[in-house]
Amino acid sequence: MDTDKPADGGEQAAPGSDPETPAVVAADAELSAPTLGDVLLAAEELWPESLAEGWDAVGLVAGRPFRTVKRILFAVDPTSEVIDEALEWGADLLVTHHPLFLKPVHSVAGTGFKGDVVHRLIEGSCALLTVHTNGDSAVGGVSDVLADAFGLEGVEPLVPADDGLPEEGIGRVGELPEATTLADFAKLVFSILPAVAGGVRVAGDPHGLVRRVAVCGGAGDSLFDAVRRHQADVYVTADLRHHPASEAREAAVNGRPYLIDVSHFGSEWLWLTPAANALENVLNDQGFSAEIRISGTNTDPWDFVLTPGLS
């Protein structure tokens, strides 16, 4: 997710596994294929659009509700490479976490890469659905998946939803079963997330003990007040900018909260398989079935990193 309004517009994958190896949820041959409208109703049950942040753009981007949906691809980003993957597989619906459009547009001409994406999806009879901050805030959302992966207990939202259940909201905070060092917890985080060029950055005493953990999938450096209010020992999020991170360290009490900065893509990629399984379950309960696949495309934008001691 992104907590600030952006300036610009079957078989379960094991945590930490290679995102280039797709996971597939096979369709049940005894159940009928849903229409796109049926899938939208199931998605609304799981990730209500009312939970989306006011600045966000979620919901159906392209597609006709009466069209049959036999194949669904889940991905973090609607990039050109992901569109290639969806069309080559014959997907009828692409569900992405990040929106294709956040700012209003006046043209979807194929002369730009976003317009080209829209044309290719329509020409390939593939709908596009965005589940962004509503997928962050909902039960079982991005931060819930992170909290589960890290083994947190007694989990609650960092910032409760204005219009939702008590357990819904942005970010999560909970406790490890027992205290561990910051270094060991950072190693756990690193081992669970998919491998990307940027790795994992850590601020704090490697030997310092941590137990209370705050998490926010995606960019979460606007939530430091909530992190401090919940007295977290460490905060795991992505896209930590220099000034918010520096100020958080200056305002730290006894060095806490420590900071762990991870890949934006990686922190949200973990959600795809649980989300696909949840959608499959709701569709099955409604008498429908579709083949669902997790994208194998790594859409983290970075290719390599240089660190001290390397050339």
C-alpha cells in the first residue's frame, strides 16, 4: 500500500519462494465458471471498496461484467510484462494490487504505455481489477499476511478503519511469541520476503531485543506516530525516505522503534497467494470455479545494488 497520496499518477507458494514460479489454484470442473460480475461481488465481500483510502483508485478498470471468467491472474503491478504474461496464459481477468491509474486521465491513446496496456487488455478480452488500500485494510489483507508470516500474536490495526470492523485498518501491530534480537528478527524478515536487488535495510542496535512489532506492507513512513503510540520495538515497512527515517531515529526512545526497510514489491507479493485462495473459496461457496494463477513476474523496479566492499 501507500499511506500517503502518491505524487504520480490449488498449490500455495511458500513464503520467500521465487516470485517467478507461478502458483496455480486449479478450477473445479464440477462448478460453473463465473461472470466478471460474479467475481466483482466476491471481491467486494473480501475487500470492500468502502475500506479504500479517499485518494485511492480501486475497482474495475476495464472489462464487461457479463463476460465469463475462466482464468484469473493475480499480480502486484499492471506492468507491460505482467500484461504479456496474462494474455499469453489466456487470462480473462487480471487482479493487481497497484492501480494502473491514480490521477484522472483524458486519454487512453495507445501512444503511451498506460494507454497501450488498456488497449491490449481490451483487445485480448482480459479485464483489470484493482484491489489496493481496500486490500491493505481488510481482514487477511497485505499487513495481516506479513504479521502472520512473522508469527505475530494479538494482532490489531496500527490505524483502525473509519468505516470497518475493529480488526480492519491500515498496518498491523502484534507481539512475537518471545523476544529476539533485532539482527535475528531482520534475518527472519529477509528469509521470508522474495529476493530483490535492494535487500533489507536495518536501523538500530543488532543486539537490541525486540518483541512488539509493527508492520505495514508498502510505503508506510506516514505512520510513525501510530507506531510510537503502540510502543512498537521495531517497524517493518517499505520505501522509507531519508527525512522521515532520520526524524524517527532522532525521536526514538531507548533506540526504539528500530526500523526495517524492505522492498515495496516484496512486502505486497506475499499477499497474492492468500488473496487468490480467499477468492477461490468465496467463488466455490457461491457455486463457481475459475483457474487462478499467481504472476511469476518480479515487478520490483531495481536490477542490482552496489554496497561498500563490492565493485
